[in-house]
Amino acid sequence: MKIVYKHYKPNQGLEEVRAKIYTKATGLPANAEQIRIQAEGRDPKLMRFAFTKEGKPLAYISASGGDYEPWSIGMGYPWALPGCPKEVQEKLFEDLFGYLKRQKKIQEIGTNVTYESKIHKEQIRFFLEKGFIEKERFFVSDHDIDVKEAAKWKMTKDIKSLRGRKATQKDRDALIDICLADPQSRSAFPNRDAWVSYFDDRVLKAGHAVMVFKGNKLVAASAPLRYKPDGVFLTGKGERTIMRFTAIRPGYTHAWKRLLIEVAKECVAAKWTDIPLRVRWGFSTSSYAAPALMSKDSEFKEVSVILAYTKK
């Protein structure tokens, strides 16, 4: 079989190809538009595809990193459709892995394996055989909140002085600034241009973003989004409202509660009271004892593992 290998190029339908392959291989949904946004401004060699000479998609692999942690990058599994030769997957991986190792600034290459993937055991085995080692495991706790109740929560002393309002298109740059200021959200996209596309084409276009201020300083922001379970951002059964992004300015962690109230108010205003607001929080740990000692009735569920390769 003659194989044609390609690097990513925009406007060629490769986002849809990637989404199709990923969904078939993992059993999880993928969003082509999200892939397009994340690919903007990124080195095209970080996303690679394999096709037959007739143009039939076979497999792909990708890597992603951000400006804020140039020493580290994440790479995925060589996802493939049924019937793809194993040697094609191996070549995709080895070519990208070799390319990343040749980049002097990159010292660590990581991969995040979600247990919701139907082949997660195969993925873990594959990366361990390639010299990756376990770095961290993630545990999460999900909570469903009645938005009608949350919208009426009492303003405690620590958040009473804060004020909230809806965001408009004029607030786009301020929203990007706070996302980039938050260490937990800044790496969601590779650069500012991708953030601009995210807010212009999705968040602000939908019209539900909210902001929280301390005086004239923006200290927190988010936006509610009705969402169906995808096994990644939302697990379980039944539609929920989620906070599609959350950004908190360092030093103002207490503003999160006020932000949640403002999100709940927006849900009520949008008449999204038929479903709860799903809030997820959790932690990661490198302790090998955590999985063994976590009780079966704990509110926390182990959801993924990060494996990493450190350059010598």
C-alpha cells in the first residue's frame, strides 16, 4: 500500500478528517472548529496525516504547546481508522517524536491519556514502550447546581464588594488578558491570535459571557454553555450547563463564588433553568498511593494519567 504523508494545512478539510479519525478510534466526539482554532499560528509540522494514494484517510498525530511553557509540549497517540497498517502509526509517531526531540528548547514531552477513550490501556502501553514514564494522575469531583438557587445565594462579606455584568464585544481584549493572566487557563490556546478567534467566533458570538470586577479591575470571567456529554468535558448522562471557560486573576481566588452566582443569573436570564450547572473540580498527584487509597465511595474519580518523556 502506497502511503501519502501530509503536514497540516488550513482550508483543506483536515480538521474534519482529524475529528472523524479521533471519534472512530476513541469513541469520543471531537469538534472540527475547535481543532481549526487551536491550529491557528501553530507549526504545521505538529499535526501530521497519513492517506492512501487515492486520498482515503488512515491516521493522524498531533502535538501542542504554548508560549508560556516553551520547555514543555504535549503530543497525542497516533490515532488510526480500522485497517490502517501498524507501521503507518509507528512512522507518524516516530517522525513527530523525533522532530520534537530535535527542538532544543523542548525538554519534556508529555501525553494525557483519558480513561474515557475506549483504547486507553493500549495508549498507556504504547507510550510506556516508547520510554515515557508516569508523571501524574488526575482525580475529579462533579457537582450539579440548581441555577435558580445559586442565583439567589447570599453575598458573603468577601464577595459583597465585587460587581458583575455581562460582557460585550468591546470587552474582548480584557477577557483575553484575564485568561492569559490565569495560570490554569493561559495554556488552553497556543497564542493570542487563537484566543481572539475563540472569543470572536464562539464565546462573544453566543452572547452569555459574564465578568466580575473589583472596582474597575476585571478579576474573574466565564460563560455558561449548554453541553451534551462528550466523555471529556462532561461525563455521565444528560445535558448540562457548563462554564465554557473560567479565568480568575491571581490574588482574587475568592471571586470564583461571585462568578458562579453571575453565571447562574445568566442561566436564569437565558431561561436555562431546566438543567443543572455542572461544576467540576479536582487535583493531580504524582503519589502512587492515591489510586490504592482512594475509597470506592469517595466523591473523587480518577479520570486520566499523564505520561512524560524527559530529554537526557
